[in-house]
Amino acid sequence: MLRETKGAFNLVINDIHMPMMDGFALMKYIIREFNIPVIGDKRMMSADDKFKVVIRGLELGACFYLFKPLTLFDVQNMWQHVVRKRKENMLETNSDADNN
């Protein structure tokens, strides 16, 4: 879906425990290829609250780590990361245009 509708997504919530796929590998790919904030995960989400899992997700680029079940407050916090990322991208784009 990300490839087919490039630019249509502002945020990815990624669960690290998925059947037939490594959630950490998916997170790294999304960050590298699409530069979209990943939350839960650049962002991870998991019912696994073990400290090592949280740290690994953050080290690989997650901007936030959520624990299931999610609350309305958690969802509201996610959008702070989306807005911040959009502002960063706009500043980079404007800076690149000014330098050309």
C-alpha cells in the first residue's frame, strides 16, 4: 500500500509481532524508503513491554513506543510526531529550494 499510494500516508503504526514478517525489518524499511514517522513506531507498537524490545525499537528509529491497549491520549500523542515530521520536511524542502 505504501508503494502504490506514495505520499498518501502520514504515519505508520507498526506491530513488531506479526506472522510471516519481522516488524523491526519493516520499520527500518519504511523509515529508509518513505521517511514516514513510525510509531509504536519512525515507530513500534506491541503488547510486549519488555525493556529490551522497547529499546531496540527506539534504536532502530521509532519515534514513540506504545503499549496495547491504546488510549485516546496515545492516539492524540501520535499526531504530535506527524506534525513535527511534516514541519521538518517543509523546512528541508524550503532550505533546499533556497540553496538552488
